[in-house]
Amino acid sequence: MEEPAEIRVGRGQRLAEAVREDLDLYGMVELEERIELLEAEIARVRAHIDRKRAGRAAADALFSSRPA
């Protein structure tokens, strides 16, 4: 018998679902933990943006310094 195919989750879908989650179901400690996780994710995303900006700046510098 075939196993069911794994369902692929779209990019950002889990985050979109988390944002719509009913927060009334959580206690104060759980909400504070959620904030810590979200702040850590924000820091991770900002660091990734910084790396991408640095890579882009390096590429721009490399290709803009060539003589015409």
C-alpha cells in the first residue's frame, strides 16, 4: 500500500497561520515565551537581511568598478 504523499507547506504559510492564532488560549507565561521566540526570529531575519545587503554591496562594488 502506498504511503500518502507529504503535504508541502508554502513559503511563509506557517508564519501566516501563527499570526492568526487565537491568543486567548495561552497563559501569560506562554505569551511571554511566544514573544521571546518572535523577537529571536526577528533578530535572525534582520541578520540575514544584513548579510544579503553586504553581499549585494560587494557585488555592486565589483561590477561598478569596471571601466566602460
